[in-house]
Amino acid sequence: MSNSGKAIFILPGIKGGGAERVVLNLYKALETYLGYQCHIISLKNEVDHNVDGYRVHFISELEKIQKNGIYRLTYRKKMARAIDRYIDDNIGSDSLILSNMFFSDKVMSKSKHCVFHIIHNEYKKAFLDGKSIFKKYKMKRNIDNIYKNKPLIFISKGAKDS
């Protein structure tokens, strides 16, 4: 049952509820049943869960990337480049890369690697309900730009339909 493949989960932080728990469970399942060597890259050094026994990486370079003012225009691309370099130098560019949650997806949409985006919730409900027509249009365009031409994995039929 040994695969020797590597899987990397990208998360904004390891705090909060559902998506983070799904990632931790999937990590253990891939290692236990498929023989993967799994890693978690957390974009922020935020941890609420017990991560003993998990390979968790915090990339110190990410904290130095500025997001304010004019830097906002290149923020995602610089973050993705730093993550790509870290993966290439420390884990392996042949890894299965799974981005989780909207903030990670925004960053990893700029990655040079093939990144699978795991959609954990119904974006229509989460981002569009109660918004003005203009804000809905803007958000839909933003979502399309992030996910166009990217492989998507939906956690449920509801998320897929949304």
C-alpha cells in the first residue's frame, strides 16, 4: 500500500471549524490508507487544532510580503511565488497540491504549479446572498478569475451545484 507520493494542503490558518477538520482528516486518510507523505502549509501562523504528528509548515517569508496600498496589486502573485519556491526547495514540485478555502485559493490561483482547489462550501450562499447587483457581479467575476481553468474538487453536491 506504499505510494511514496506527496500531498500538500494549503490553508489560510489552522483555526476554525469545518474545512480545517476536513483537511486534518483527509491528511491522515491519505497517509494511512494510500501511503502519501502529507504536508500542510499554513499561510498564517494561526493554529487552534492539535497538529502533533502532522507536518505543518509556516513560511516566514510570507509575513514580510506587504499588502497595503500599491503592494495590494502584486500581493497574491508574490505570496504564490514564495510558496512555490518553498515547495520546490523543501517538499517537492511533483507533489499533489490541494488549496483549501477562499483566501488560499486566491493566492494559489497565481501558482505556477498545478493546484487543485477544494471547494468546501456553497459560494453562492457565502458570498452572494444579500449583496447588491453590482457587488454580486464583482464577486462572480472575482470567483471566475480565481477558478477558471483550474481543477476543482467539490466536498458536496451542494457546493458543486452552487
